[in-house]
Amino acid sequence: MALGGATGHTIRDRGPGIGLGFAAILGVLALARTGLFEPAELAVADRIRPATRADGGTSPSESESESAVVLVSIGESDFEAHGYPIPDDVLARALELLVADGASAIGLDLYRPSPASGDARDLEAWTALGGVVRSSPKVVLAELLPALDAPGIPAPRFARPEQVGFNNMLVDPGRVVRRGYLYAWDDDGTAHVSLALRLASLHLAANGISIGPDPDDPEAVQIGGTPLPPLDSEFGAYVGLDAGGYQIPLDATRDVARFENLRFGDLLAGRVPEGAIQQRVVVVGTDAPSVKDDFNSPSSQTEIVKGYRLHAELADQLIRVGLKGDAPLRSKPNAVEAAMTIGFGLAALTFVIGIGASSWVVPVLVAGLALPFVLSSMLFARGIWLPGVAPALAWAAAGGLALAARAYSEARAQRQLASLFRRFSSSRVAEELWRQRDAIMEGGRPRPRRVVLTALISDLEGFTSVAEKLEPERLLEWIDGYLDAMTRVIEDHGGHVDDYAGDGIKANFGVPVPSESDEERTRDARRAVACALAMGRALADCNRIWAAAGLPLARQRIGLVTGPAVVGAVGSDARMKYTSLGDTINAAARLEALAEPALPGGDEGLQRVLIGESTRRLLGEAFVVEDLGLTSVKGRSEPIHIFRVLGERVAEPQEGRA
């Protein structure tokens, strides 16, 4: 595929590419609104998210001790030691130890709605657990709110309302948790507080930080001085999200696997390090594989995450909001996302149609696919989620379709250019024409323009009488041999054969690649005169061959004039010819056809080469020229100054040199 600069293209050339590019952009926008790209957008965000912080703060590599949250995990060995589920009296003893060690809040991500059984021992254990809970307001128990596909699990009756937090999860496809609840409302309109918010509230209250309505938006929550606006249905890459309840995005900047983790058995055995729990939020839950509470997290995509760890993650995030002002991830309106998509699509379209050069248009298009994701990552680090998949697809689709249209258009132009020139020009000239096509092409055909060229018109004397005497096959053999020999001579001297007419040849020097400078035009004139003399030598060779074959011999007349002419393509798209028009061409034809009696002294040689005064001025002393003076020619009211070229001037040897 040959692609070049587009600076010389017309609107007609660019129209198909522009139309396809705009269609691609609109198509990407429409598909984005259907949610088709949502899974890909979420996957990209998951890979960006763990490496960044919405507030530009510390990275996920923070040590575990820097978090206000610590985990107490119940494993398979604890079930083997105490039974499943963990008995209520064992849980009561563990809670007593945590309270005694100075925890600021204790969350139990286990359900205890009623005694394990109706026997007296289980009832006594459940009562003991209730006594510990009621005696310590720092303890928060879990409830599960009813959902469409599952009944709820209430908290035990002995827990005060402020000691209950619901632990329902917001799960995206693939069981990935990217959002968390602060509040939810049941069918009766009763508000419920999430387990994570209950724990964070206790810890922040101990640090003198309150949670309440945002003064600028009473419907929104504010922790300390930092607002936490709820998610809407179009947040980030989501399309038609069920935004029921009060949801906020998890920033997932702390890998849930990196929280400090204490074993339940070590807690009961008194092996917890001193100070590990003091003034920290403790979340108790199970890591046992036999308990199916499995999820995936953006920050831990390679392993299963238990639910209590995700509650700990949200509690940690809320505490950081209050203590450090870490604002949650924000989103921009759909109009901004659409503008980003349109912007990248138009950038690719503009580059391909208006700027791109052949050597780097494709590499830049490929490399540019990364730009939307780089921009998304940079914005993510500043706490703004703008999706990158749709802009990248708009860049690829608009640029790719425009590139395909441009390639098709240029291939068609190349075929047209080849059909115009390749039969009559050397491959070197054809390649140069294609390289400079922006300077000479317009609308798929050579641009009409006025240039200065040297026109060469040649003809054979007596061709009509020869044509009448020879058989058709012999005549074509005779003329084909002559035209082939002359064409090769003209091409070798840098000329462009414009047309054939029987035995006549019309050639131009200085086109189709225009000569702009005086130096180039002088070169064209000298090449044209040298070409004319070489054509005479080639004719002598033809005559020898014709003589041996019993064919008629020929004599040649050539006229050359340098001057302005109009060049361009004439004809239809199906049949086109590149030609030159104007007085310069007519004058060269008059010189070629000038009758011998009108010339001073006549001419009996094999070839006659006549040039006009404009050409003579450009030759200098490179040729031997005879001044024939002013001569009247047909079609002109005033005589013109004519010169006969006798040959090339040979430098005389200097005396005294060996």
C-alpha cells in the first residue's frame, strides 16, 4: 500500500474517508450507550486502579500497620478445634479479649440470629454472647438484608440497633466487588447502615470526626469535611447501573490481602502481639475454604477474596476519608465521555486525511491506541474515571476506515496516473510522478496548469506516398520500428511523448514534473535539441535496416520552440490523455512543417532541425546553430526568427598539450 501526504487532495478525494470516519465515531458512540464496552472498560479500570490513588497519595505498598483496620481470621483449624459454626460462648470469649485489648470497633461478619439449637447449653452460650455484645457498644454484628433471590438473615435480638450493620455485597459480573454500600432502605422505607460504615463511624468518633449530611447537598453524606456523593446509574463505565441504596466506589488502593491478619486461635491462646489491636478496627470473619463467601476484587484479581476482607477494605477507605481527606473516585457526565470519544476519533481522522505521511501514518495510528488509556490512567490518579476503551475504538475505527478509503482513493489515482504516463514515460519518470503527485494531481487527474516547456514536433517527409505503396503488414512493421526507436531516444533525454499521429511525434520537455527555475528550463531546451540530433542518428540506423529489408528510406523534420503552454488531462475518466496546448505547441508544429523553398539555402540532409528564437537564447554555445533570419510561416501574420541546428559543438583541443 502506497500512501503519501494528503495536502494535495481535494474535498472529493477526502469525502469518502471523512464520511466513513464520522460514521465510525457515531457507531462507537451508539455501541457505548448499549453497554457493549462495559466489561472491557471495567477490566481496564481494574488494571489501572491498583497502581493509582484517587487523591495522588500513598500507594498500595503501604505496610499493614499503617491501616486502622486489622483482621481476625477463622480458619479450618479453628472449626476442627471448636466445631462448625464456632460456638457462641467461644465467640463471646474472643470478643471479651478484643474489647480488653482496646479495639476501637469490632465487627463480626458472622450471623447469629438465634441459638444454635434449643438445648440449654446452646441457649446459655447465646445468652453469654448477648451479654458481651450489650456490655460493649464497640461491637457490631452483621445482618443480611433480603434480596430478590434470597431471604434475609436478621441480627440477634439482643443487639441494639446501633450495633447492627448489614453486609450485603454489590457484585458485578464475575463476582467482582467494585462498589460498597453506606446505606440501604427496605420495602418499608426503613434505613439500614452497612457494617463497614458502622465500624468506620465508631473509629472516627473516637478521633473526634463526625459523619453527617453534606452542607452543599443534604441528600449526600460527608465524613469530616469530605463529601461522598452516591453513585448514579451512569457512573464511570457503567451503563444503566442499578444504583439503589447509597453506593460509593471502592478505591481498592490497598490490596485486601495486605491487611494485618491475626489468627482466631492465637487470639484465644493469648498469642496476639501487644498493641496489635489497640485503637484499631477489628473485623472478624472466616478464611476457611469450606465457607462459601467468595468474591473477586480489583486489587486481588488472581485469588478469591472472602467477604469480611471486602468489608474491612470499605471500612479502611471510609476511615481514610475522615482522617486524611482521601476523596473517593469521581466520574464525569456522559457528555464529557462522549466528547473524549469524539475527540480521539476526530484526531485520528484528521491525522489520516489531512496530515499523515506514508512513512509513519500506520505506526502512529497503532501507537496512538495507547493514548486514551494513558489519559485515563492519568485522570484516574487524580480521582477521575473517564473510560478509555470507547475513545481507543473511535481512534482505531475512524483512523482505520479513513486510511482504507484513502488507500483506495490513492490506488485509483495511481492507476489513472499510470494509464496516463506509463506507456509514454520511462519507469523513472513514472516513479517521480507518483512521488510528486500532490503537486500535479487534483480530483484523480493531473491538475491543469500553465508551465514553460520546450515542445518537439517531428515528422517524416513523404510518409503518405510510402503508406500508399506498402502492404499493411509491411507498413506497420516500418512505422512501428521508427516510432519505437524515436520514443526510446526521447525518453533517454528526459522527454515525455505526448502523442503519435501516423509517423508524427509530439514530445514535451519540462513536464509532467514541472520545471520551475530558469536553470531547469535551460536544461530542458538543451536536452530537447540534443534529443533532436540523437533522433537523426537513430533515423540513420533505421534507414540502414530498412535498406537491407527493401523498405523505403525516410527523411525527418523537427521543430522545437520553448515557451508557455497549458498542460493537463483531456478526455473522460475511462479514456484520458495528458497533453499540452497553446501557441508554443503551434509554433513548433509550424517550424516542423515549414516548406523547404521558404528556407534560405534549402536543406538536402537526412534531418532538418529548426528552433525558435526563445530556444536559441537558452542554448548558449553548446550547439552549432545557423541563423536563418526572419521567415514567414503559415498561420502567423508576422515573420518569426528561425535557427537551424547543425550539430553539437565539439570543444577544440588546446595547443601545447599532449
